[in-house]
Amino acid sequence: MLDGIVSVLHLLVSLSLISLILLHAGKGGGMSDMFGGGMSGGNVGGSTVVEKNLDRLTVILAILFTTTTFTLTWILAS
């Protein structure tokens, strides 16, 4: 019962984490620059409030992903 709930939570966190990582802007020299992502001259040095909140949410979901991974390992090992 508990392993099913944690598995569903783990799946939702995983999909959310993938989505948030794909929302991040490229940091130069990567695939986003190859397709014209580096052409914008706007806010080059700093980051906006939206980017900071996206970073915070990504870190929170990464911690939750790690927690659910260890929880599933602990539940399934016993």
C-alpha cells in the first residue's frame, strides 16, 4: 500500500522535474545557442525573478526526488 503511494509520488515528481529542467535557459555554448537561443541580448548577466523561482522550485523537486528514491529503496528492501 505504502509503496504504491510513494511510487505514484515518485513518478509525479520525476515528470515535474524533467519539465522544469527543460524550462531552464541555456548558459552558453549548448544546444540552445545552436538553435538561436543565444541571439537575445536582453538580460545577459543577471537573472530575473522568474528564473530564480524556477531554480528554487527545481532544487526543491530534486530534494523531493532524492527523498522518494531513498524511501522506495528502504520500503522495497524490507
